[in-house]
Amino acid sequence: MEARKIIEDSDRYLMHTYNRFPVVLRKGRGVKVWGADGKEYLDFVGGVAVNVLGHCHPKVVIALQKQAQRLLHVSNLYHIEPQVKLARILVTHSFADKVFFCNSGAEANEAAMKLARKYAKEHSGHRDHDRYEIITALNSFHGRTLATITATGQEKFQKGFEPLMPGFKYVPFNDIQALEAALTRNTCAVLLEPIQGEGGVKLPSEEYLKQVRELCDRHDLLLILDEVQTGIGRTGKLFAYEHYGITPDIMTLAKGLGGGAPIGAMLATDRVAAAFKPGNHASTFGGNPLVCAAAIATLEAVIEDGFILDHCNRMGNYLVERLAQLKEYHQQIMEVRGRGLLVGMELTRDGMPIVTACLERGILINCTGGGNVLRFMPPLTVEEKDIDHVVGVLDELLEKAL
């Protein structure tokens, strides 16, 4: 089917929940994808931080093929070997003791919020039996379900879906005084992204998350870290919390975990996880054998092929340096910031014309924040030559002042 017909049918049959670019992507290998018309693109969106190993990584493809021939799906009423193996890997390489599997980042955050409330009800004294409130950050993003858009500190995602769920408060990101001032007898947890991805690649100060951890400990609150975008090597460490010398009580993962397969996970310490009993939470497809096989292959590649995290750090530093060089002679660039291969370039103007022009030049990038932050999330296997090409095109486009 030719691209024009696919786009027409897409408009006819799919709900219009995306402003899709007029491109049909049909094949991918490494950092490149190809359209139905044969045009080649350099992918610096990476499925929105999903394709950490690039497109169709051989280890992931082979794992999926082998598992598809063995067992596609069984209920969580039974023990599932790939699920157990994946949970063991995650626990071995993180702060956590227990894992719950689901299908997306939003579902992982839903599970985390439910667990936090359940834990608070079981561990609060009689006078504090109503501890249910969760504090999140302004400019955050935690998902598209009713609960997770409520947790999200951006009104544009909430508009039209009121009334929102009760029990959420918002404070400025990276402001420990504001967070402390927002605490009440009803607070049970603090939910934060280590780096605000959808909010424009906003990084905290080096001490902020330590201060949050100390505050939570002092007031007997749970700290939940949403690592849906930052996890699985994206920031140069397996998990972003490792950069800040802390551990959370609960962590959520998705995106990069399956290397392209749809899977989410909620991790917690034994102390907190014990609040969930059979029947409290579930997911029919959570921990499906097929997606777990893909996630195992992804994690083994990231962890065991030790060069990937080092390479991510080197390429991330190189990308920031190259973009920072553009800032020296393009006044449209306000700031370049990022960690590992989650990088943002904030402009003084709308970034969408540049995104569109890059698409025409065979480069996929993304615009986020208030619409003026160009976000770069290439596979962790990206090379200097790929970065040089993207920066060169950006240089030309900024010079034209599109």
C-alpha cells in the first residue's frame, strides 16, 4: 500500500489523538528508519526514548522470535519463567526487592500511587488514617490516564477531563522549601521525575533529590521516582537516581525497558511492597512472556555489554558540546542541557518549524516543554558522525531563521 493511501486510511480509521507527520515509517535498523517511499531518516526521537538499543537490535529480535515459538501468553494465575527472570535482573541491579509488571508508564505510575496510598493506610497511626495526598511537581508528566493526568503538573493535559481526582498537590520542581511548605497531615508520598522529560528536559540541582529524600524520611513519606523516560541507561547510568546518591521507595519504568516492546514495571522495597495483597492490583498482560523476553535481552545488552553505558555518556557529552557550540553564534538558543542521551535545546521561539524542516532533511527530532525545547533521545548506540550530521543541519536551519 502506498504512503498516501496509508495516511488517508489513518485519518479515516484512527482517532485523532496525535498530530501525525505525513510520513509512513516501514523499516528500522540501528539509528535509522525508512519510510514507505524509501526515504532514509536519522532517528533522534527513538520512539520517545524507547529504542535504547536502536531499531531491531539483533538480541531483542532473536529473543522475541524464540519466545514467540515457545509461549505467547498465559495468565498471571501461573508462574511465568521469563517474568521471574526479568524481575530478578531488575532487583539485582537496583535498590528494589519486588517488581510488579504492567504495560506502560502510565500503568506503572498508577500502580505506584495505589501502592503508596495502601501503604499509608496500613502504616499510619489512627489520627493520621486519612493520609492519601501525593505531591508532584509543576511541569511534570506522569501519563494519560485520569489519575496520571491529575498527577501531571501541566494544565494543558488536564483540560476537558475535569473533575480531576482528589488528593494531589503541585509544587515547583527543584524547590525544597516549596515542597516542605506543601506538606500536610494528609501527605503520604512525593512523586518526581529525576529529570523532567516532557517538561523540557529540566534537571534538578545536584543536592535537590538528596534534600527530598531527607524530607521524606523525616516526615515518614514515600519517595516515588518516575523513571519511565530516564531509566534503562538513558542518562548514562542504568537508573537516573544513581547520579544523585539516593534510593527511592518506589520506582516506575517503561519506555526503554522492552527495547521496543510494550512493557512497564513498578519496583519497590520489601517494606513497601508488602502493602499489596492478592487482589489489590493486577494486569492481564503485565509480565507477558513475549515482552519479558524482549526486556531481558535489552537489559542484558545494556548491563553486560558494558560499553553501552560508557558510550551513552561519551555521546551525550559530545552532543551537548556540539549543541553548545551552536549557542555561541545563534542567539535563538537560550540553553543546552541534558544528561546522557536525554538532551534539550531551549530556544527563544517556537521549535516546530525546525522539527518540520529537519524531517524534510531526513532527521527526526522532537519538540517539547512549552513548544520551544528541541529534545534529542537517540538510541544509546548513536555515533559521533550521526551527531555531527544532525548538528550540521540544525546549524543551517538556525542560520536561515526559519
